[in-house]
Amino acid sequence: MFRYFPNNYVWNLSVDLSIEMGARLGEIEEMCAPLMAASEAPDEQGTRAFRETWSKMADKLCALAQEDEARGHLFSAGEKYLRAANYYLTCERLQSQGSPGRKALYQRFLEVFSLGCRYSEANCQRVEIQYEGKFLSALYVRAEGNVSKAPLLVQVNGLDSTKELKYLVGLPQWLAKRGVSSLIVDQPGTGEALRLYDMKARYDSEHWASRIVDWLELHPEVDPNRIGMEGVSLGGYYCPRAVAFEPRFACGVVWGANHDWRDVQKRRLEKEGSFPVPHYWEHVRWVWGGENIDDFMRIAQNVHLDGILDRITVPFLVTHGEKDSQIPVKWAQRTYEQLVNSPRRELKIFTQREGGVQHSSFDNSINAGHYIADWVAEVLGGQLASHDEKRSK
């Protein structure tokens, strides 16, 4: 794990994720060098300093992108806007719920990400799915090649990730090369659903997952019989739960298992294990609800997979990093052991040899991500090599 700040796991997690999303090391150094003292400061003071340096870099990139626009250099502008979006998102995710300017910062991030996708001509389309009188926002990435009805992998967030973060890390692009489309969703409790519409997370993830499948079954470019689901981090709970209760999913994948999140909360109350975000207990109550920690802990009692996974009768891949600082490897093993009716279950523990050993491979996602993409392509009927390469063999 790359550790810029020796004593701040949460900030290092954020920096590493930003690098995985395409940050440039020279810009990382410029943003982080002034923050060494602040990294030791109390949460609110430190995260405010983090926001100032990272948003300042994002502002500069936006100004440079506007200069590119004026010259008609739209590809260059698009690249800068996407990197600026990365930096806006990284500092926004560290802010406490309700901190002054956080919502405006998030809306600025959405605007800049949209500009980046448009000018770079990214294979990325924003879509909206009706849900509970509101809508769930998602990013649709088309399979490459001339595919009339492509397989598709629905991808969902963890506790504090967003659809744009998952897009920028790269799995949707790696799948597209393999002939598999993607739908990356801000489900209730995450991204836009939480920040703009106050949609709380719910333990019965099949409730919203089924609405997503309903929408996909009507999509003219999607094969309704080849829709899979992947979840990262806390998505390692949401995804297996949804696949267990929504039989239309053709496969499932977890990138970082999360078999018993209620137990993880108990351990965190006892100060065991690393926290993924600052202001942790305030954050989880924002996501799930609960007036106080006792209320939240009662809600968390439902967030486990025991007694559920024997309902899964489709292929399922469980992945985990061997040095995960947040969720012990034993929970990946428990998920795998309980998939007794899956016709093709697999447990993959990423080791130092291939990288991706930390939580959901945030330390080094590319080899782990390609492993997942290959597995999905095999199961859903994508492709593992170009047509030209296959002909040459």
C-alpha cells in the first residue's frame, strides 16, 4: 500500500484510490506535500485542509481545460476535466456530512465529470432509472464490437464509493473490450441517491436491484438472459443478497467480501480494524439512518449473509485481498463456503505476487480487475482475446 501519510490510513486510502482513478504523481505531490502536519490534526481541521489543496488543484485543471476549449482542443480539455473530477470527488468524500459547501462541491464534481466524458468522447452515458417516485442515476458503458444484444454486468458501490469512482478505476472499460457492457449504479445509500435525494441504504438490496433488472430487460442493447452483478466493499454484502433473491441475475461477483457487516461494526466499536472514512459513526448513520449509535447498531443487525447464500444457483466469484485492513479474509471464506448451490463458485485471494492485497484491491486494482473481467466474460459469454488474435491462433 502506498502510504504518503505515515499515520493516516483514511487519507492514504483516499490518495491510493485517486491514483487508481488516474491521478498524476506530480499533482499528488503538489497537493499532499503541504498536508503532512494536517494529516495529524483532528478530523474536521485536517479534512478542511485536504479539501483546500485538492480542490485548488482541480480548479487549476478546470481553468487549463477552459483554455484548451478556447483553442478547440477538446480531447485535451476532456482529459483535464476528468482528472479534476477525480480530485473534487476525492476531497468531497472526506468531508463530514452536512459540512458547509459539501453539496455544492459534489454538484461541481458531477458537472466537471460530465464535461470530461463529453469532450473526451468517453464510452460512458448517464442514465436514470425510476425508483420510489425518484430515480437512481447510473453510468452505461457499451460493449465494444458489433454486438446487438450484449451481456451486461451491473456494478454497485460500497459504503462510500460512487459510480464515477468505479468507472474511473477501470472495470467497465476492461469489460467493454471483452464484449460485456456495464451499468454502474449509485444505489440507495451512495452517490447521488444519498447526497441529492437522501435515499438511505437498505439491507434488502434486492428491492432496488430488481428495479434495475426491470429497466435492463427493456434495453434494446442488453441480453436479458446474461445480466450479472458485481459489488465492491460493502457491495460484497449488497451483491450476494440481491443475487440470492433476484433470480434473473446470471452470475455474481464480490470485489472484497463483506459477509457479516454487523460483526465488523461491533469490532469497530471495540476499536478493532481500520476505518474507511473520517467521521465514521456520523457517516454510517447518514447512510443507514439512526438517531444515535444504538439505533444504527440495531439497523446493522440485518446486514449479514448467513442463511441466505444457499438460494444462489448461478456462478459466483468471491475475491478478497490477503492483507485487507478493514475486513478479515475469514469473511470471504465464509461467503464461499455458504455458496453450496452455485454451479461454479470460486474463491480468489489476491496475494502479493499479483497485487491487490488491500481492501477491494485499492492498493493496485489492475491485475485483480482483469481477473474479474476475464471471469465475467467467460461466464456471460464475452470474449477473452480480439477476433484477429483468435484467428491467428
